[in-house]
Amino acid sequence: MSFSALNLDANILRAIADAGYTEPTPIQVQAIPPILAGQDLIGIAQTGTGKTAAFTLPLLTKLAASPGHGRGTRVLVLAPTRELVVQIEENIRAYGKYLPFKMATVFGGVGEHAQIKALQSGLEIIVATPGRLLDLMGRRYSDFSGLQYLVLDEADRMLDMGFLPSIRQIVRSLPKQRQTLLFSATLSREIEGLTHEFQRSPKLVQIGRRSNPAETVTQWAYEVPRSRKVALLAHLLDDPNMNMVLIFVRMKHSADRLARQLETHGVTCATLHSNRSQNQRLRALRDFKSGVVRVLVATDIAARGIDVDGISHVVNFDFPMHSEDYVHRIGRTGRAQAIGDAISFVTPEDHGELRSLERFIGRGLVRKHAEGFDYTDRPEVRSSQPQHGHRQGQQRRPQQQQQRPQRPQQRPQQPQRSQHPLQREDSWHSGFAPEPGSQSGGHRPRSGNRPGGNMPGGPRPGGRPFRRSWGR
Ligand code: AMP
């Protein structure tokens, strides 16, 4: 199917052509017609499959078809993190670049003055995190009386217990007569049960399984004693194919510590977690995207939505506490048909969570063993001392521009079944995720998206040179 068959506005088709998209993705094919027809919708599709455009393109078409003439804010998009908000905004600007609408973003961690002005001037599109928006709404800076369209991106996160009260409060002050769209890569039955509060007879559009990690990601598990995790990571990072590596840890202080430890092995890292200022977070992402550093160590605030082109590997240095987080974390690679590897370190303490995860995703992770690595458990060594016994003193350098060789396409086998002990340690406050150990409301990220940057078949510096087709 071509985009022109979808009844989108001609100016949007021009922008899509500029972005280099040749055909709509499956979620776009299925979601755009009902959204144009005015239906409420729940869209479930794997990460990186074009969900943002799936709601943006039809909404912009609708705005263009009936100009607002000062009717105030007509579209409100809510997303869990400021980075995601920025990314959605960039997408909307790119797809709507030939249209005259005005838009603003509202999120915490930055000054509120410009956001207050934007809210008061009744811009047509607001993209916001719930915490800051609620704060400003509470002080009567917003007027959503003319709101027509509400989008909840990362809906499963937006409707979980941490966010739900804020979302309920925001939605209570929106007009009842509106179109509401929910998009997510995962959506549990419990959360789906809540959607009736916000939507009317929504159409469910689901591409693939609900809990599918991206098909383009090859998943591996390394069983390793806790004391040897840093050394194993340093060992794996010797591989020049690991040219753009996003490493997940559970706690923000672990992110800083791991970054320091890797630096003693000659690996320069950026870090991303909620204790860092907005500027530091933006700089970390910029350095990672541009290849100044090849390794970004992050907490789960980076797990959702970050669309960085060409991430070759996601490493779960700390096994994710929640299976949904695993799906989101590894979705940072393998985006838009590029392929990627997801590596999970599994300590003896993580086995229960591993079994739960395998049950959740409906397959087993292939166990891998690092060649030439000494797995012998030993007392943990402090960060100032190199732990990587094999090549002490050897400098590892970014290999950003290197083309990745073709990778084995091994697929995991069926899993064992077990109970799923999901227990969230994080809760949500002020629209952001405080992480374990947080003093204040934390912040979850995503980064700048570049429509066209992930075009099928397009060359990507340091990224993978080949793609698979959009999965169904
Ligand atoms: P998303 O799932 O919205 O984060 O999008 C993932 C990536 O796919 C983004 O980099 C988009 O720019 C890109 N993308 C979205 N729609 C298309 C399309 N129809 N063809 C090619 N790339 C696309």
C-alpha cells in the first residue's frame, strides 16, 4: 500500500516523501483509517515500528481539514518522559512542516515560564508529560475546553499505578466529546481494562503479539556471577562490532559507578539517569548519537521510546525487574528494520526473573558463553581497580564509523514456564519516574527522532547496513 491511498493531506504526503518513507508500516496501515474516521483506538505494535507517525499523520490531516481559527488547543499528546515528549514534537514538526499549526511542549526539569505562555496562548498542539502539565493546569494556565484529540503514548506506562491518578485528573478536565488514542508496545490485560475510563468503544489495532520484543533483535543471555559482570562487559566491549552500545542498570548510582569502572578499562561512557540535569541528559544523548562516546549507561528512564539510530547492542547489565521493561529496553535497538543484539547478564540471583521473562515473551533466551573469559567468581573489586584481567591497560576506543559485519541470525528456543513476580520498585511522580534511591521525582527519557533517519535501506553511520521487512 502507498501513503497516497490513506487519504492523508497533500502537505503531509510531501513531508513524508521528504522523510524518505516509501510505504506505511503495518501499524500505520491499520491505524490511520480508523483515526481519520474519528474512532477511538488502541494501537499495539512493537517498538520502532512507526507508531508516532501512525497517530500524527491522521491527526495533522484532521487539523488541516478544519483549521482552528483560534479555537485553542485541539490536540494533547501525553507521554511519560520529557525525552519522549521532545521526540514526538520533532516528529510532528517534521510531518507537519508544510502546515501552519502551532505547537508547544510542556515538561518538568526546565523553566516553566515559556510553557505557561504557550499554554495561555492556546496553541493547537501540546505535547506534555503529565506531572508538569497537571501542575500548570492546577494553576489555571491551560484551557482545554476546545480539545478534540487526546493521545496517550506508551499507554501501558501512562495507565500504571504511578501515573494513573495524574492521567485521571487531567482527563477529568478535558471535554468528554473527544477522540482518544492509546498507543503502546505492550499492554497488559489489566491496563486494557482501564482504558474504558478514557475511551469509547475503541478499535483495537494490534500488530504481532502484545509482549513481542522487536523481531529484528537477536537476544542472548550470559550467565555470570555478579562479581564478574563488569569484567565480562569490558571483555565483550573489546569486540569492535559493539559500536553503539546502550547499557541498562537498575539504579542511578550504579550507572555512575559502572561508567567509572568502564573508564578504568579505557571505555569512555556517557550516563543517563534521573539525577542528571536536563542539560546533562541532552548532552549524554547527543554525544552518544554523534559517536563522541560509543557507550551510554542508563537506567530504565532510557528504556522507553528513545529512538537513536543505529544502536548496535543493548546490554542488560542488570537484569530488568519487570518483563515489560525488558521489551522496552531491547526495543532501543533493531529499530525500523535495522537489526540489533540484546545481551542480558543473568546472575544466579536473576534466574527467577529470567524464567518470568521467558514466559512473558513466549520464548527462551539463547545462552551464550564468552570465549576466553574467566567466569570464576571472586570477591568484588572496587571501581578504581581494573577488573578486566585479560588485557589490562589496553585502551578501547570508539569504533563508530565501522561497518558492522553480518551477524548470526540465531533464534531462541521455547521457554520454560514459571510465575511472574512483577513488583514495581519505581513509582511515578511529577510525570517522571523516580528511580530506586531517588530523592525527588525522577525523569524518564527518549531522544530526538529523525523521520527519514531510519529509512529502510538507508546507510547509517556505524549502524547496520541491512534491514528486514516491517514485521506483522
Ligand atoms: P516510532 O515507532 O514512531 O518510534 O518510529 C520508529 C522509526 O521509524 C522512526 O525513526 C521513524 O522515523 C521511522 N518511520 C516511521 N514511519 C516510517 C515509514 N513509513 N517508513 C520508514 N520509516 C518510518
